[in-house]
Amino acid sequence: MIEHIRFTVNRRAVALEIDGTTPLLAVLRDQLGLKAARFGCGLEQCGCCVVLVDGEPVYSCARPVASLTGSEVTTLEACRDGDRLDRLRDAFLAEQAGQCGYCLSGVLMSAFALLERNPDPTRADVIAALDRHLCRCGAHNRIIRAVRRAAAMRRSETVS
């Protein structure tokens, strides 16, 4: 059934006439041209499609767009402006945390959300935050180190 749905994506108002059961991921990629979130499994199990909804990481592959009325959706594209994501990017590069890179947009969104709410996460905190992500390349340990490195970089910048 076609519905009129209004929400915000990357600080921009969006109004759509669309079947409310359409997955958010399809709207982001096909309607809005935002390609960072990727299709992995379609079953909310791999994490490639994770975006932030009202600041919380959510799977977008099976999330019906109708459930987003009034919500703020943030994709990796919006996080590119400013140093908050720069720290994560630099840490991931330093730790060589991305091998093929397919899962990284979802991983980065979950890591970004974690560091926003907890600037000094323990290893256990990082593992818990990233538990929903599947990296088929086996870079999990490097990814965990990269998130902790980004947190340390942030802390050292605020102390300076």
C-alpha cells in the first residue's frame, strides 16, 4: 500500500510516496542515491546495511520505511564532514582493519555510535557494539584495535 512518509536523512527532510513495507536500504540506495550502506544478507544478520536511526545503529535491509516516520536517519555519507569520522578512518587505516571493505560501512556506523555515547570504550564494549557485524575476511581483531585507537586519538586531542 502506498503511503506518504516523512523523515530526515543526513539532516535533510525527505517526503516519499512509497509502499511502506519497502526496506530502508532500498530507499537509501535506489531512491536517494546513498550507496554507503550495502546489501549483505537481507536477514539482519551480517551488518553491512547498518545505519543510525535516531542515533542508534539499526539494520536497514529489513526495516520497513514506514517505521521511520519522524525519525532521523544518518548514513556514512553524513559522517564524512568533520573529524569525528576522520579519527575512525585514520585508525582503521593504521590498523589495516579493512581487507575487502564490504562490511566496513556498517562497522563504521556502529563504531561511530559507540564512540559518540562512550568515548572510552573497553575492549568488551567494542566487541559488544560490533557483535552484530560479520567480517568474512576475518579482520575482527584489527577492527577492534582500530576502534580503540580512534577512541585513544579522540581522548588525546581533548587533553591537548
